Amino acid sequence: MENKNKRNNSSNKKKHKKVLIISSIFVLLALVSAAVGGYLFLQLDKMKTAELSKSNDDLGINNEALEKIQQEDPNKDVINIALFGVDRRSSTGAGRSDSIMIASIDKKHKKIKLSSVMRDTYVAIPGRNNEKITHAYAYGGAQLAIKTLNENFQLNIKDYVTVDFFSLEKIIDALGGVTINVQKNEINLINSYMTEVAAIENKTPRNVTQAGTQTLNGMQAVAYSRIRYVGNGDYERTERQRTVLTALFNKIQSAGITKYPSIVATLLPYTETSISKADILAMGTEVLTSGIKTLDQERFPVDGYAKGQTINGASVIVTDLKVTTDQMHKYIYEDIKPTPKK
């Protein structure tokens, strides 16, 4: 069972990294919007937009959830947005959600919080049977994926941002790579993972040849974030993904305001969102005027509150959804991080 848990976690860690990068883009958009508003408004045309019903019924936002959130966030200080990483092995193939995260802009506590939802979490998918939450996107796109999040975790999400597998590499390259301290036992695995992607993209990978602190390009960084066969398995892979995110986020922040317009223009074609241009600008202004500078993150279910099982031949993660929902809400709305259970 332990190995199954590791395999389940490993998929979620790749997801974690994907969506963390999405969130970095979102933060970047927010910062740039207030700084170069007019220019960005024109550049936003490069981002793929998608229609999404705003009906509470269509999005699975019920009265119980609204009442709960009203008590937790009476001043409406928190905005929640779903972030999806679509994992596809063909640049033109159909994608499925392999990455699920909730980005919460918390003006009260002056943070942007990232709540990662493990892809194999066993939940009720509206109109379907109980299955892995990752399947919701495959069945009904962002609309059903958001509805599944809202119904299972009593949330009020109405918008999303998506990036696909191949875009991750381009996004990191657009920012000039990320500085990572590569360990000796990670080198062969980085190069092995790159071989798979390079074959699909018809590229020749630039192999990592030595350990130590160095700048990894997009393909190398994505491969680094996928490593789970050395160290402490999937848990250490999560740390690698956080390392990549931190390096990326710091680079965005330190780029300097004069470089933001060109960075945004480069990144936008790789994203899809239901958020309107006007709302992106408004959110950006809110982020700046609220003094938000901290990026925090958590994973759900929390360690010790879930277990791997095989149901109908599929390896899934089973958790007490009520407990997980309470932990998630305390984190998002009250800034109380959950304590793992040993």
C-alpha cells in the first residue's frame, strides 16, 4: 500500500509543480496589471479565453457553502480561482487535468495561497460515479472540474486558469530558466525524463552533466520536478517542485517593472482563462493596493488524513472529505495551516 501511496503522490507532485507555475503567471499578471495597465490590457488579447457559466447551480455552489463562507469571510477578502495543469503528451492531443490547485487572493492576511488538491482524491463527480478528482476535467472540462471542487469542498470558485504540459517548458524558458542546486543522484533521472519529452517535440535535449547550483532550462526544470525515484520518493519530489516555484517566483519579482510588459506578452499565449481582461486588471490592482507580497502553499488531503486504496481496479486516495474541507477552509479563510498527523 505504501508504494501505491507513493505512486499516487508522485502524480500529484507533477501536478503540484504545473499549477504552481500557473499561479506564478497569475501573480505576475496581477502585479503587472496595476503597473502597466493600458499596455497589459492590449496584451491580454493574446491569452486564450473561454466561456464559463457563472450560475451557482452550474458551478456547484450551494446555499450551505455560501453560508459557511459568509461566516468565515464576511468582508469578502478572499477570491478563489481554480488552476489546472493539463497533462498531454502530444502538442495537439486532448488534455486531461493532472494538476489541480486553488489560488486564493487573501487581502486580509496579505497572502496568495495555493491549495493543491491531490489528483487521485476519491470524490463524487457530478453526473458520474465516485472517481478520482482528476477525471472531472476529462469528462467535462473546466466547468465540471470546478463544479466538482465546489461540491466536494464547499467552495465558491467561479473562474480558472489552465496551462498545458508543453507550455511549462516554454514558460520557464521565457523567464531565462531557473537556478537549482542539482544533486549527483538526480542527474541521470533528469536526463532520462528529458529524453521522453525531446522525442515528442523532435528536439535534442541539453543534458545535465554535473551536480551543483546551475541554471536549468525549461525542459531540464520540468524533468527535475518529476523525479521521485531518489530520496524520499514523492515527498521529496514536492520539495523539488517548491524549489522550482520559489526560483521562478523570485525571478518574476526581481525582473524589474520595465521588463514586465515583454515577459507578460511572452507568457500569455500559453494560458487559457475564464477571467475577463477587466477582472484581471481589477485583481492586479487589489493585489498591489492590499500589500500582498507573500506566496504560501499547502496540499490537501493533509498527510495522515488519507490512505491509498484500490477501488474498481484503480489506485485512489481516500479521505474524510468533511475533515479535509474544514482544514481547507481554515487555511484559505483563517490562515490556519493544518498539522499533519503521524
